[in-house]
Amino acid sequence: KQNINVALIGNPNVGKTSVFNQLTGLNQQVGNYPGITVEKKIGFCKLPNNIKANILDLPGTYSLNASSIDENVVIELLLNKNDKLYPDVALVVTDVENLKRNLLLFTQIKDLEIPTILVINMADRMKFKGISLDIPYLEEHLKTKIALISSRKGYGIDELKNLIVSYRTISTEPCLNASSIDPDYFNNLRKAFPNQLLYKLWLVITQDVNFLNLERNEIRSSFTKSHSDLKRLQQKETIKRYQFINDVLKVGLKIDSSVARDYRSRLDRVLTHKIWGYVIFFLILF
Ligand code: GDP
Ligand code: MG
């Protein structure tokens, strides 16, 4: 039986390469700055139930509204079902401290109807930051399965592997109904290409990428409005997505800032003691 394809997608610096290393046992360079993964890297992972997977580490991307070469690499893969690396399951990796911003890309990937697992990384930072998550609520409203992990400490990796194995049970229902961006425009689009996913068509129209199954010029010539109209629709899309994300996080994510403050003042006290310790130490020394 062939290996399944697992793609790691996410904003820069959320820990994709760290997750890649955890899954594959390889040791790719982990960076402290964005954009270190400039090309796709492939590794191999043995999962439970004798399932084997190709793990694909993709460049960091903020959204599918491509503006950089890195983002184009991701979009071209996701729009091309014939690519031999086309993912059977996508892992959207996020940083628990930047969940709101990171979820924008998640909702876009989800709308391509690829089984998508939400990986919330850096769980080791939650206590320090006073962050708590209602995982069942988030799973229900984001229509996904969530793996809460720390790729640094290795927490949650086995659970993640089990989720990957059961990727067929993950809902492929989209987060955002594309027609809601502009009903007239999108209903016409749907009429013209009834068998294509609306959000994919939208990406083909707005992005400079090749899309093999469709005559790109054909869609573009009949559905490309003026540049400023397209920009306006893209902005509407982003606003709609953030409205959805805000609503979900209002219940699903709680930040108790007093916890973080307590922790910090305790830390301050420890540091102050340390500093006085050093001062006295040096006074005695001299
Ligand atoms: P990428 O840009 O998404 O590939 O992210 P990297 O894997 O290069 O990680 C970015 C930074 O986050 C590095 O400094 C990692 O050490 C750090 N990092 C990754 N995973 C975790 C984690 O679970 N907890 C914490 N605290 N830091 C992490
Ligand atoms: Mg990386």
C-alpha cells in the first residue's frame, strides 16, 4: 500500500520544522526567524496500524492570498490534485500564543476540502501565559480535530500520530461559505463552473498560479473584474474570516492575564534576589 501524504502548513515560526523533526526523527534546521524553510522538505514517518506517511515541510505562509514565492509553492501544491505530493491530510500548525492570526490560514486550507487537522503547538507556554482552551468547543466549531502539542517537549506527538491515521474521519466541510463574500459574483461563478470548488476557483482568479484541471484563461477572462474590485473582494474575504475566528475564540480561548502577571512578578522577585546576590558577592570579592 502506498504512503499517505501529510503536509505541514502554517505561518512562519509556529514550529512546523520542529513538528517535522518530531514526526520523522530527522534533524532539519530550526530557525528563530521566519522564512527559513525556503523549499519543500520530505521525510518519512511510521504511524500506528502499519501506516506509512510522507511528511512534507512547507515554507511558512501567512495566507493563501499569495504575494511571495513561498506562498506560491504552497498554493500550487494545494490546487493541483495531480501532484504526487498532494496531501491526503493537511496539518495546519499554529502557535497557541498567536492563535487568532494563525487561524486565518487554517480557515482557508479547510475551505479547499482537504482533511485538515489543527495542530496547536507550544502548549508548554500556556501555563506561563494563563491561556486555556476549550478543545471540544473549538473542534466542533472549526469542524476539525485538534492536536494540542509541544514539539519542543515532545508532548502530544503520539496523539497527533493517531489523529493522522484516522484522517478519513475528519470533516471536509468548509469554514466559510465563499458565496457569502459577494453573493452575485460567486453565484455566477458557480453557474459557470458547477463542478469546481468555489473557493478554488476564487484562488485561481486572484492568484498567479497554474491550475491544471481548468483552463485558467477561460475563468480569468470571464470573471476577472478590475484589479481594485478583486482587492476589495479579497478584503471582504479576510474580514469575514476574522469575524468567524473571533466568534469561535470568544468562547474557545480564555486568557487569564493575572496568571501571567503573577508569574512575572514572581520571576521579577527571583531575578531581583539574584541580582542582589551578585552585587553582594562582588562587594565581598573586592
Ligand atoms: P517554523 O518556522 O514553523 O518551521 O518553526 P520552527 O520549527 O523553526 O520553530 C520556530 C521557533 O519556535 C524555534 O525557536 C523553536 O525552538 C520554537 N518552538 C518550536 N516548537 C516549540 C514548542 O513546542 N514550544 C516552544 N516554547 N517553542 C517552540
Ligand atoms: Mg521551518
